[in-house]
Amino acid sequence: MQTAKIFSPGSCCIGIRIFVQIDKNIRQSRMNTETEKLKKIFSLWRDIECLTPFEIHENDFESLLDPNNSAHSPRSSIFKWDEKNNRGRTAFQHELNKSPVGTDTAEHITVYTICAGVIPTELYVKRVEELLRKLRPDCSEFLKDYSYEQMRSNGRIALGGFRVNHFGKFVPDSIHISYAFAYLIELSRMVKDREKIADPVSQAVSVAISIQSRFWPELDTSISSAEDAQAELPDSKILYQMKCRRMKGAKTRDGKSRRIMQLNDLSPSLPIFDANIVDEIVKFLLKEAELDVPYEIWVAKQFQVSTQPAPMPFMNSPYVVEIERILALLKDNFASPEDILSKITYSILDDSPGPDRKDILTSPKAFADLANPKHFNLGRWPNLIQHYLVPLQQAAVEAICSCDDYSPVVSISGPPGTGKTEIVKELVADVVVRRAFVLSKIKNIGVEELFDDIAEGLALKSEFSEDFSIIVASNNNNAVENITKELPYSYGFERQTFYFPELADELNHTEGAWGLISAALGKGINWQRFYKTLFRRKTLDSNGTKVKKTYLEGYLLEQRDQEGGQVAVEKKWEEQRANFKKLLGETVSLLKQQDSIYKNQRKDLPESVSQKVQQRRSGLLDQIFADGLEDEDAQPISLFDFSTRGVKEINHEKRLYSTKEIDITRTELFLSALELHRLTILIHAKRFVRAIETCSLASMRNVSSVYRAQMLGTITFLVPVISTTFAASVIRFGCCTKKTLPWVVIDEASQASPQSALCLMQRAKRLIVIGDTRQLPPVVSLPLPIIEMLIGKDKYYERWISPYCSLQTLADNTQEYGTWFRNFSGGKEWTGLPLRVQRRSIRPMFRISNALSYSGQMSLPGHLEEKFKKGKFIRSFWLDVSPQSPSDSNCIPEEMEAASQLLDWLDNELGRTAFFNRDSEPKTLMICTPFRAVSGALKASGLTKNRMNFTIEKIGTIHTMQGRQADVVIFILGSRNGKAGYYARSWVCEPPNLLNVAVSRARETLIVIGNYEDWHSFMPMGTVIDALEQDGLGILTELPING
């Protein structure tokens, strides 16, 4: 019997082909699954951003509409009317009828922005929820219960808007329709027709076109061609259907030399705008959405000097365009998700198990991985030498400075007061040293060509520019401004040095800067201020001689002359290069010595502290006398033990693998690197001025160019750090490609939704995420029941949707190194690299935050513990206020009266303690509350005035307090008494994030005002009460005789 061949060359090839095809099919199937998941995520982001009502408030309306206004512009004014009172419409029409005819010369362009249909947000939200419940009956019955406080809104939204120009004419194509309103129209149609919902962005455009063709059918024949107008006057710009041309040598009526504009009407045959049309448009819009609600019409008269169109930031989310762009690519199967998304975005959205978690607080080996002196940042920020980085800070800095294409995301998680800003400072020092290292390779600085000629003008060559820009961004404008305003004034090193301090003072309108390290350059108005400050024309030099130079050029040339001229500065550069190389060699040598110590200490480290304890107890006698080992177990297992009680406090504050000598050398290295930058700029002053002007104009105008990374790097050669809000980053960096932004630092990331940072994530080369998940989550103004209905029954997608997640939580999940801690409900949560030495608050605030939110992981430095023991401050307490009668509001009159009495008492007590402590500085004070009703009543009560012994820094809701601190914090609880206020109190306490934010604002004293009977039963409040009783005066029913 013949045996059949099992294998043959042919069958082998067939088998390989089948295997390859199967593998290809599997990979294709995985890609399809991944693409579908991402399409769902981006669709949800798009829908949430579109449906979220962009609220406008009359008090903020002018500032929202006038981003390009100058200090010399007249004040804007507002006209308002509704269906019953049309006096505002009459006044507006009278204003329009006074408009110039044909041609005008003016210092400011007059623009009218019309909000066509301003309605209460609550009525809009109610209608959306009603329609979604009809469309999603399968999930609407499973919606969770939510507190009224989470969904309440007193704001208003605009259905649409358009503009009328300087000549009183409607501006074609200026109609903007709210995405929220367009979505509402689609929902109404879906309920009737059950058809698939259209893209709300396309629907908004469609409605705008429909309005223009319906109410201005004559536009096609009455408007001159913009192209023809541009050809007639090539030096003019087309703006708001006008030709705008700057007039040289012209003066204003008062004889001043501010330049004026010549304006020409491009639609002379179009009649003056009829204000009655606005009411007709609003009625048309409401009918389209089947919405029967009262409305108002708001008109803002603005004056702008810029010939750039002003946006309508009050109308729609700026993030929708980027979301839509990526969603379209995913839907078209344009490429694989890995190719469409940047590596940073892809990793943030990846929910695969990822790397094994390594807890650096409980595993000495894990911490040792990050503590290698070889990874130290070579430069050090010029702080006082005694203000060194503690081990966890140093580990975080090393991780940041080592991040690369393989692991481009680093997440830092730290409570308030743990030195998160210090991390940013060390990054700046490292990046400046890196660029100085490149500069130090130049042979002859006087003849070296540093610049490339590009289409827009000049930009630094890529080796000096592309990998060194630092962008600090946040949702919170105060957060980014706090950082960028602090850096130029933060200096403590014993040897004083300066880096263009006069420019820093000029930009910040203040005095005392040591260096031009950072600038707030997100919003258009900030870029204009930056440009106008540096490039305003200087007519006289310091000697009174007439010159024609920009301020920056005159300043740099004057600095160069003061230092002896071109030849002398070049010689200084050569000397500084030699000094830099010498300091660099010394720093490396010193760190190599520490590396030897590190290698010896790292040997035989346990995987965890508990493992080492178990090793000590492994013998029979050890087990018998286990109780006697408790004292031994409290001894340091290693320098890397950050979990053993009594030991972690010591290790947390040690100077690790560094000495005073090393820190002094590293600081000198950074200052030498900065001086090398300064001298380089002085040597090539004229070329730098031209290049920075080129790049500033390109950034202001959002020029799309392959040289954007070089342009940005040219600006950051002069100013290493620039800050922006997320909203402004979309405009400023939207046309940039992947990896254009070398270093992006996201501050207060726990408050950021992932989609708000999408533009930056797509363009960043490295992403540094800094925040604290135990502080405020992202503020979501769309009620949670609506978000739940959009997500549907499959709760799998909640992990990417705020407020269930934040950018911080998603970034934390990408991290191999971090720590576990228990949340308030008892579950375990993973966080990124932890910072745990808290240097802001003494007890009881420290005790409350540590117990409520950080699993007892924080450490209080010895000097703050000593400050608490000395007791030279007013001790904390709870002032119990029991209302005499039920309240129909969360604002309790008796608590307001108690606050008034407390402020008077504090003024006396603070004066007394200041006298005994010989402290002449008045204390700072903040008043916070969970509820807007209380905040509003406080601001209207007249209690906000400063007293002799304290200044009130801030009064507001807890949500407005992030990033702020004060010596004394008054926390007014509010809430209706009894059962009526139960859900509001539950919202405040669970989870305890709001309480943690309120408590952690206070440095010395926390005073709680509220009804003890109503609040004490909530578990987080039990923690507050216990701490106040242990470390303060406890619960009081009346103010103490003395503090």
C-alpha cells in the first residue's frame, strides 16, 4: 500500500498563502472593529459638542464679541428688545440710519453683531430631552437620577447671528446658526419621519443659506465682486463687504498720528438694514424647530481697529471642526486609524490592557527604574538651592525629559500644593540646555547662517527651532496665565542674572521680571498685543535722535551697544560657549558619581515593601515574635520606601542622588545656556527681528505652511514658553501637521474633556499631562440624562465621555509607572506619576484632603507641621447655623447674616494675632460655596469689601476657585434645610471632589458655615468634622471670644 505524501512544495505554498490570507483577514477584521469603535467615539464627541448650549450672559456679551478691540476704541453698546418691548429695535434702527454713505475715513470700523433669537437655556434643554426620550424609549427608562443642581441653568443661548457693517448694510455670508439649534431641528424631523439624523454642522450651514436666500434674494445682483474690488486696490483688504485701506500719514481729528482707514461700501445699491427683519428671522427659526418659547434679540455695536474679521465665539464649540475632520476620514476609510490619528491620540483612546502597572509608591524596584541619575535633566531652574526637587518630583521630571516617540505621553498626578508648576520649570531648563548644546557646535557665530529664507520671510533653521517649542495649554485661562506670568518673576538663585527683563515687563505691563521666559499667546488679542509691543515703530532713541526702528530692534541694538558692540558681544559668546561646555562636562561627571551610588543601592531591592516585610518574618522565631517586629518594620527598607508609615515622610523629603554642588552646577548650566541664547540674538539682532516679525504675523493669521514648526521655534528662541487655551489652540494650530508641536503641557487636565485637547494631541510630538483627578472633573453643561441617551444602553463608551472621564484619567491609563489608590467608594484607581509632598495647607485641611481623596498617601513637610504646632493663626472651626424657617432657595438668610458677623470678627481677630506675631502683612481670604444662589447673594450683599486686616481674593462657587489659594477660606454650605435639600447636599458630598477643592484652597484656616444637623450624616462630612475636632475648635454655635 502506497503512503500518500503529506507535504509537497505546492501544498506548502498553498498553506502559506492560506495562512497569510487568514492573518490578513484577522488584521482587517481588527482594524474594522477598531475603526467602528473610533467612529462611535468621535460621533459622540461631535454630538455632545454640537448639542451643548453655548450660554451667553449680558454682562459678558461685549467682551465675548470684541476680541480685537484696542485700548483706544470707544466702548461697545448693546441694543435689546423682545416681542412686547421694541424700544431697543427703534434705537437700533435710528443708529443704522445715521450710517455713512459710500465712503468713509475712520479710526475704527463699526460692526453690529446681531443675536437672532436669545432664549432661556432651560427651555432648549427641556425640548432636546423631550425629543430624545421619544427617539430612545429603550434607554430613557434606565436613566439615573440626578440632582437639580447638576442640570440647573440660568443662562441663555442664541439661535443664530449675523453682522451689519459700517455702512449699515447686511454682510453676506455672515450668518451663523448654532449647532445646538441645528441639531434640535434635526431631532424634530426625526421624531416625525424616523429618518437618520443628518450632520448638524451641515444642517447649520443649510439653514444659514436658506435664511439668506429667503430674506435677501437681491444679494446676487446688488453686491460688487470682491475680486474686482481687490484688483482695483491691491493694498486694500475686503472685510464685512467693504474695502479697507490703511492711510499713510493721516491723522485723527485731534491731531494725533494714529493711522486711520479708508472704507468703501461694496454694496451701494443694497438698502440700509431693516431691524424688523430680525424678528421675522427668529420666527422662521423657531418654526423650523417647532419651538414655541419667548425670545429676545441682542445687538452689540462694536468698534474694531483690526482689518481681520472678528469671530463669533459665543455661538458654537471650536472643537467641532477638528472632530468632524477626523470623523470624515474614518468614515471614508481613508487610511487605518493608526495613520489618521497621531500616536498620542491613538494611545489616549486605546482601551487595551497595555503595560503591566508598576506602583512606584509600594515597589522600590519600580521607583528605582525612574530614579536613575543618568536620566536627570541637565539644567536646573534657578530656585533657591535649599528648594530642591523631592524624589517623586525628580522621578516625574526624569520621565518627562526621557519621553520619546515610543512613549510620548507622560501623566503627572498631584494634589494642590505638591509642586506641579516646578515640574514645568524644570522642563524649561532642560529644553533650553538642549538647544544651547546645538548652538555650542557653531564654529564662528558672527558668520554662521542661522536662518532659512521661506515664502513668508525668514525663519530659524530647523536644527535650532523644530524640537524646542513648549506650549502650555488648559481649559482654564487662569491656570495657563498663572504659569506664564509666574515664570518671568520666579528666581531665587544666589547669583543674579537677566534675560531681556525689560521686554518681559513691557509685555506683562509690570516690573521686576528677571527674564523673558514665557508669554500668554493663545487668543488673537494676545498675539496682537505681543506684536504691537515688540514691533511698534520707535521714532526717537534714548538720546532723542530720530530713528525708524521697531521697539524690539531698537532695544536689541541698544543692548548690544551697551555691551561694547558687535565684536565685543561675539567675544562674549565665545567665552560663554566655553563656559557652557565646561559646566556641561562638570554636570555629567558629577552625575556619573551619583550613578555609581545608585547602582549599589539598587542591588537586591524587593519588588514591594510588603515582600521585604514578609522576608523579615520568614523564620519560625520571627513568626512567634511577630508583634515585636512592628518597630523593625517601621525602619527604612530603602531610600525608595514611600509607603511605610513613619518612614515615607522622611524619604519623601530627601535630596535624592543630588547634592548642593550638583544643583549649583546644573543651575549655572541653565543660566549659561540662556546667556548663549541672549548673545546669539544680539549678534544677529536685525535678522532675528525680521524673523520673529515674520513668524508672529504668520501665527496671528494662522498661515498654513510647511515651515510652521520652524516659525514657532523662531518665536520660542526668544520666548521659550507660550501658553494658550484649548479653544484658541484650534485657531492658532489648526493648520499644523502631526508632530509640529514639540512639547505640549496640559495643565489642570482633570478639568479637560478629551475632545477639547484633540487639536493639540493630533499635533504634539510629546504630551505632558498634569492634574489631579480628585479635584474638579470636566464641567459639562449638557445635562447627564441627555448624554446617557446619546450613548445608549452600551455603557462601554462612557469611558471616553466626560464627565465620566477626563483627559487626565485617559492619560493615566496609558502609564506603565504610577500608583494605585482607593477612591471614596472603596474601589481601586490607577493614576499617573504621583506627587505627594503637600506644601500648601497645614492641618486640619491637610488631614481632610489626605483622608477624603488620597488614601493617606500625602506627606506634610516638617516646616508646616512645625507651623501648625506653633499655632500663630486662627484655628479652624464649623459655625453651626440652624435656620428658623424653611427656605425655598439654597441661599439661607441666617448663613448670610452669620457670614457678615464672621467677617467683622475675623478683622478683629486677625488684627490681634498680627499684633502678637508682629506680622504687618494683611491676610488673604476667599469665600466659596457649592451653589450659585449663595454666590450671587454674597456678591450683591456688600460683604465683599476688604477690611483693615485682610483682603478678599475671590468670592464665588467652588468651580471658580480652581488654581487659587488664600490664608483663610470661608466655606458657606447653603442648601434648603431638611428633606428638601437632601439631593443638593448629596451632589456636594458624593463624590467628595467639590469638598476637596474647597478645603484645599486654605493655607491656614478653614471656617465652615452651615447647618450641622443637615450635613453631618454624609460620610465625607464626617471626615471634615473629625478633622476640625482633632486639629481645630470643632463645632461651634457662636463665634469664639478669641481665635
